[in-house]
Amino acid sequence: MVSPNLFLEREAPAFAEPISAAELKVGSVYFAVQYFDDDLLTPGMEALVFVGRNLGSEDTDQLYFQDAGSYRDGVRFGSAAAEDAVFYVQSENELNHIFEYERAVDVLLRCLLRRRERAARG
């Protein structure tokens, strides 16, 4: 059985390590981690599938992501059912919140540690 403290015993990197545009693979799942507050204590995470680069006719350095649920259901960019999906377009220079799974866990672990620190201060 896995120790319940395994997650807490893991080293949390000092800085977030987002995926680079060059590392993205079409059809792979990534995780967007964003915060709802300035203190970085209330995170939100969404699973996204990378669906391609420059899919618009006049795009330059644009990356397209789709919500993982609609992708799993077979909806694809440009299809008739695409209106049932959520697509996100990001500039290659704006990937600071997109992570591979383990790096997203690192971000959440750092959030947990910030929350514990704040609770300890009262």
C-alpha cells in the first residue's frame, strides 16, 4: 500500500516548470493550472488536449488546446460537432500555466505548502 504521506514527502521545486511549445505533442493531455486569487492559494486545474498549431488561416505562433472531455468524446477541431467543445488558443509565449501532469502536481504541492504556512501563521 502507498504511504498517504508520499505526496507530502516529495520535493517541491522552487519554481513552476511549464511545458515548452517545442515539447507539445498533438493528442497529448496537458494541465492548465491557474489561480483565482492573488495569494496563489486557490488553484483551478483543467485537463486539456493539444490539438495543433496555427489552425486558423492567418495564425502565427498560435497553439490550440481542447477540453479533454469533448476530445475524449470524439469531437475534433473543424468538425460539425466542434461547437460542443471548448477550444483555447495560446501564443507560444504564453504557456506559463500549461504543464505535464507531474509538473502540475508540483504546482499544486507548492500551493498546499503555501496554504499550510498561512494556516500556521494564523
